[in-house]
Amino acid sequence: MKKLSVILLATFILFGCAKNNEASNNAKIDKTDQALMPTNNHDVNGLTWHTNLEEAVAIAKKENKKIFLQFSGSDWCKWCIRLNNEVLFTPVFADWAKDNMVLVNLDFPRTIPQTDAVKNYNRGLMNKYGVRVFPTVLLLDKNGNVVFQTGYQAGGPAKYIKHIKAAYGMK
């Protein structure tokens, strides 16, 4: 039994979405980077996915919405890709999220180019929140305070929405 546990752990580490080795524990958001912080939002199924948490917090306050903050390895992380395809990029999730959430995606790709400012910004928030595996999803209140941490959940968009609602105490 112990041998099986070791094999399963090794398999997860090798093939799962483990620690991002590029992340520096010393990455910080400084005043220079703030001027260059990412604002290249993108739309999927009519939803805007923000790349700047501060902008998302301002929108959440104004619209009285909660914040969905995803740390993702969009081009290499098997579980991130599954979360996106099975839940986040579906019309069911889009229909619910547009009225309830401000969505933020901080990506850590291996093959998609990013500016140094974007990399530093994303690393700084990853370190601030202690993110060590992908995908990590932080559910925040409208002021940017962490309410709950989660990740991939099997079962599709309806089950994932139910999971989010339970974390926030929503009906």
C-alpha cells in the first residue's frame, strides 16, 4: 500500500500541474511594474477575463460582484485545460458568471510569450497568495479578500457553480 502511494504521488508530480519552477519567491509588484501591469483582457463566451486584479476589484465594488481569480498554466497544465474546457469556457458557466462574478485569469504559460511586466505581476500575486499548484482558484469578495480556495472539480459547470455558491454561502 505504501509503495502504491509513492507511485501515485510521483505520477502526480510528473504529469500533474505541480509547482511552477519559474516563479521566484522574491517577485514583487513595484511602482515601475504598476505602470506596466497587464490590461489585455480577453473574452470567452461573452465573458471578459481580466488580467489585472486591481481593475477587477474596482469593477466588483462598483457592480457588487464577487471575484473569481484563476492561476493557470493554460498551455501545459492538464487540469487547467480541463477546468477551462469542462467548466469555465462553457455557455452554462458564462450565463451564470456574467451576473455574479468578475473573472480574472493570471496565466503562467510555457510557450505563449508574455512581457516581463506581466510575468512579474503574475508572479507577485502568486507569491502574495502562496499559490504552488495549478490550477488554483481563489474566490474573493468584492474587496479582494480571499473567501475560499479551490481548483479543478470534476462534474461540469452546474456542479462547479454549486461548489462556488456553497463557498460564498449563495443560494
